[in-house]
Amino acid sequence: MVNMRIDPLVKKQLLHLILLHIAWEMGSGQLHYSVPEESQHGTFVGRIAQDLGIEVSELVPRLFRMESQGHEDYFRVNLQNGILFVNSRIDREELCVKSPLCSIHLEVIVDKPLQVFHVEVEIADINDNAPVFSVTEQKLIIAESRLPHSPFPLESASDADIGTNALLTYRINPNDYFTLNVVTNEDHTKSAGLELKKALDREDVSVHHLLLTATDGGKPELTGTVQLVINVLDVNDNAPLFNQSVYKVRVPENQVIGTLIITLSATDMDEGIFKDITYSFSTLVPAKVKSIFQIDESTGEIKVAGPLDYEDINLWEIQIVAEDKGNPPLAGHCKVVIEILDMNDNVPQLSLKSLSVPVPEDSPPGMTVALISISDRDSGANGQVSCSLGPSVLPFKLKSTFKNYYSLVLKEPLDREQVAEYVLVVMAWDEGTPSLSASSTLSVPISDINDNAPAFAQPSYTVFVKENNPPGAHIFTVSASDPDMAENSLISYWIDEKLWPLSSYISVHSESGKLYALQPLDYEELKLLEFQVSAKDAGLPSLYNNVTIQVFVVDENDNVPAVSGHEDTPILLVVPVMAGHVVGKICALDADSGYNAWLRYELHEANNGPWRVGLYTGEISTTRTLDESGNIGSSPNFVVVVKDHGKPVLSATATVSVSLVASTQAIQADAHLLSTGGNGKAQVENVNVYLIIAICSVSSLFLLVIVIYIVLRCHSQVKEAMVYGPGTATLVCASEVGSWSYSNRHSHILAGVSGEAGVKSDLMVFSPNIPVFAENGSAGNTKEMVSNSSEEVSYMQSLKLLKLTPCCSFWSEILKQKIVLKNVAVI
């Protein structure tokens, strides 16, 4: 096992490198300053702390430091005031030579948190370099036999500055024999040469001294000079002569090394060795020319010695010297102009000039998204380019605005929810043979606008909630979706606060959409809550949508059966009574519904006697014949248990007292009742029962006709005043002779409907469940006047709930007749 230990210094350096890398990734933004070269120490450059948004007081605590890449410590920052200043001398020509752009890149690093900023300081050129000649003295040898107007090239000066500071002009001191001939080259530089004004006479002047002065275009102007020493010879007075002064030749670029370009030929009128000629490049030819071309000194052949690139230099001008072997030798001069022909060796270049992204999805067709320019370094047909989009079907098109300039234009409406970003392939090709092409990928993201309202999965939801829920119970969650993004898809939920009765029952969480029951729900009071939940996004303007919620309250077995009747009034039976004779009936009601309200009747286990009770009817009948041998006048009591079918089962008991009397006692009892005004209860004879049934039947039919007539007349006025829940309307009125109905399957409803402006809120009023009973004229028998339903209301309660219209005044009379309205909701 080898344990490697890393030196703490190495660890610190590695950590520093990692932090620098992280800082480089985290850094953003760039400052740009400019300062002239040769500025003195302490020269103000810029308020770098202020420009970077860093408080001066934070420079030291945050370990403010600055580093330059590959350069000396030219700049420093005063940590007391946050000013960037020049620290040491900056020579632009030493730093960037002849580059038109010269800048120093600085990295500013601060900690807590770690940040990296990039600062670029441009070094501006000043005219601090005078024109310079390569030699201080230039010697020329001119035979006295040279004719006037003969030219003599001179070495040009160079200036290390750039631009106007390097634009040179030449002059010589006045003299009788020479004038200065300045030629402007194709690259706008100037070259100077001497021209002989009149013939030279060695015997008169053997050496001429001239001063050539080069002046730049800076302010102030700087000059450079060179001494011209011209020696006049009196021998070999015929110099080699080219048949033309300028030779022009065209050569395709990318020629192989060794390719012959031109063969030069010069002649000399002299004889002997003065006629032998050697060819060479002029001493004034730059070194780069000698690296690209070579000349055979004997034959005058110029060949390719290096790569020819049209895009680098497409025209070469080379001064050639043909020199004889005289003593001193004479030379002839010519210029070879080599034009480089373009070949299609450069692919088109695509440049994105401007890009307006992201593009809003509601942008109109015709909007310019980007500006694209295409260039090709080749020339002619090789540099003529065309541009198009890739083969994909896109809602964009290219529109030519100028030569090699295109606009990326929107041609179809956008939908961010369909496509959130387009990746475009811009292809360009030239007209060369063979054609060269290039492509560039452009990403165009689409920004969202609030053009989609929140949407629910379905238009309505049905929720079932068991009654007696705990307050604040979560009963359902509504959820809407919005295909927009950011705040345009941020959904909030609410219920119209104007529905004040509803707000006490239900609330919705604005963010999660969870519905809560604020209080326990009671099925016997409220069976259905119907309302709308609205979902609204956070866009500007915001969009919303509604969903209908139906909350059905599910019944729980929480009501004990209620037995009607009077235990202190016995049932009087005149013996003998045959077996199976119905002597009475137990009437019970359960405020619950369904199985929870389905009642069954049983005798208590402890009771033994001649009685039995109908399981579901509650009718009490005899199991055997009762005669006078029994206990006449006695009141045997027994207990009937009433149970529902709920879980758990709830029950109630009723104690029944039966008195057996002889026929003579019954007659005395009837006479007693008549004499006292009928305050007691008595059982009527069968004929009286049949008579009562017949009267009730006729009355019910008559009443039914009247009710139908009234309903038809009042239909147009009360249909807007009454709101019903889903299901068939039925109102139940039960009597001994039958029943008629006009009610609602869901009797007690609280509904709130919120909608557009101008729509009113409708509320369902619910009523308590109180059964109504009436006594018939028969002593000892109690009859139920309404059906066994949990939704009946009493006369006084119905009067309080109903707002009767004039056409419905008959309802009051119906209620006075103890006809119970059931399941009517009134606005």
C-alpha cells in the first residue's frame, strides 16, 4: 500500500487553478477602455470598480486582483479609489507590430462570491515613430553616359506606426541634375526614385550628395532621412536593356513549387565581358518576395518557390536588375507584375449580423428575425454566392435585401405551444466549378404570450362527500392546465365571493385547487352543492375558465327512527276479536334516506302474548282469537322495536297498551265521548271507515284537478322563481286514499352559479325534515297524513320558506289543508 502525500503548496496551486476555471465560467460581461501608447505612469484609464458595479470598500475584503494574459504588468488598480491606471510604459509597435487593432486583455477576479470580469484596454497609436530607412547612406553608381530622364529606384522608408501616422511623402534637396519621381503603388503606398534631369559629367562633378527626406502624416509630423551618394563613372557606358520596362504575367493560385512563370531577357550593346549579363532581384525587393519566387541569374527564369494564395496577395510587383560584368558593372531595370488568378478554393462564409430572439409567438408575418451576410474570399463567379434555408418546412423565409445580404423573415404565424424553438439550417453555395458550399445552424427560440386560457379536463365534476365530515376536510381537488409558460401558466383558483351562503360551506385553495368543506355537512338539511370554480392565469391580460362542481352529500345513518303516537291512549278492542285482526299500526319515520331510512318492526323479545307486528308495515294484529274469557278491561302492554337498515343499526321503541272491553262497555264509551264533545279517541266502525275513505278519495281527486289547474296557470311566473336539481320533480302528499306528487329527487340544494357580468346568483333554500301527523275521528287510531319521506315540511315551515306570488295564493289554502309541499327550492 503506497500512500501519496501532496505538498500543501501544490494543493494550494491546484485549488487556485480550479477556482480560476470556475471564475472563468461564472464571469460575464466585458469592459472596454482606450489609452494612448507611451502614456506616463499613473495615467488614468478608467473607474474600473464603478464600471464593474463593485463598491470601493469591497475591493480589499473581496480580494480584488487583476491579471493580464501573456503581457507585462502594464496596468494596476488603486484599491483605495478603484481607478485603473498605467503602471509601465506601453509601446504599441513593440506589442502589436503593424496590427490595426492592438489591445491588452485583463482578467479581474474577486471573491465572496467568486466572479471574473474581462477588461479589454485598447492601445491607441500615436505618432511616436519617425520614418526609417534601412541604411543611413545609399550609394548609386551612374555612368556619365546615361541619358536624361533615366530613372534610378531608391529604397523606400518604413514607419512602425499605422494609418495616417504611417502615410509617407518624400522630397530631396534642390539640385541641378536630379529630380524626385514619387509613384503611388496599388496598395496606396508611395515609392521614390531619382530621374536624371541632364547628362552627368564626371570631370565636372564625380560624386553627388543628396538628402532624401521621408515625412509621415502624423501630427506633429516626423521625418527620416538617408544620404544619397551618387558616383559618376566614365566606363562601360552601355547598360543592359530589357525589351520592355514592365512585364505582366498571370498565374493561377496554388501552383506547385518550381512552376515557370516567365523568362526575362536583356541585351547589352557593349562587347566582351561587358556584354555578359546576370539577373537578380533588386536589393529593394522585400524578403517575402524572395520566399515566394526565385530567379535564375543566368537564364532570367522566374519560378514559383512558395505557396501562391490569391486571397493573401493577388498582385506582385518585383524589381529585376540585369547587370553586366563591366568594371564598374552597369545595370538595367525592369518590373515584373505577377497577377494571381483566383481558383475556387474557399467555401462561403456565413455571418449573423443581428438576431432578435426570442421571437414572440404573436409576431406578425413579415417581421424580420435576423440579418445574415454571406461572403466568399474568392472572386468572380467563384465569389458569387446564393443562400437558402434547409429542406425542413419552416415558418420562415430568406429575403434578399442587398448583394450577399439576406433577412430572415417570418412568413407564417407562430404557436409556441406547438413548437418552442426552431433550428434553422442556412445553406450557401458559390458559382464556381466545382461549386463549394457551407451551412450554418441558427436556433430561434419562441417566447410565450398569454394566448391560452386554463383548461379543465372535463366541463364538470361530481363529488360525493359523506355527511358529518370534520370541519376543513379536503373533499376534492380541481386542476386546470395551461400550455403557456412562466407566469402565463401560473394558475390560481377561486369561488365567487358574492355567493355568501356558499362561502360558509366550501372554500378552495388558490394555488393547489383543493376544495375544503368548512363545516360538517348534514344530508338531512343539504343534499347537493352546485357551484363553479374559476381558474385564472397570471398573464397580462389574464385568461380564465370555469368548471362546474356538484357535491352530493352522502347519507350516513345518524338519525334514530322517530315513533309517532300517544302511549297514554290505549287501544280499545271489543271482544271477541278474531285471529289475524288488525288492531292498530305503529307509525315511525327516519330522517335518513335509502337503507338508512328503511324501517322494520319487531316485538321485543320479552313480550309474549297474542300479538304480532308487520315486519315492514308496522301493523299490529292478533295471533289468536280473543274472547270474553280473557281479561276484560285489562291493558296488557308490549314493546315494539323499530330498527333501520343502516350500519350501525339504530332503533327506537314504542310501548303499546291494549284494553279489552265487552260490547256493552264499548257502547258506554261511545256515549261518553259524544257527551264530552269528542275529546277522546275511539275506533269507528268499519262502515264509518269506508265512508271516510270514500270522502277522502273524492276530495283528493278534486284537489288534484285544482292543483293541476293552478300549476298550469302559474308555470310561466314561477319557473324562474324555482330552481331544481337534477332528476324528476315530485311533490308527495299522502293520505288514506292515495297520493299525488310534485317534488325533486334531491330535495335540499344549495347552488351557486357565477358567470359573466349581468348573471345573478341563484341560491337553493333548504328546509328541515319534520313529519306532520293528523288524527282521524276514530278513537284510539292515529293516522299519518304525509308519506314516509325525510323531506316533508310542516305548514308553518313551508309558509316561512315560500315567497308566494299572486297566482299561487292557492298554495296557502293547500297548506291549510295540511298538504305538505316537498322539495321546493325558492329564490
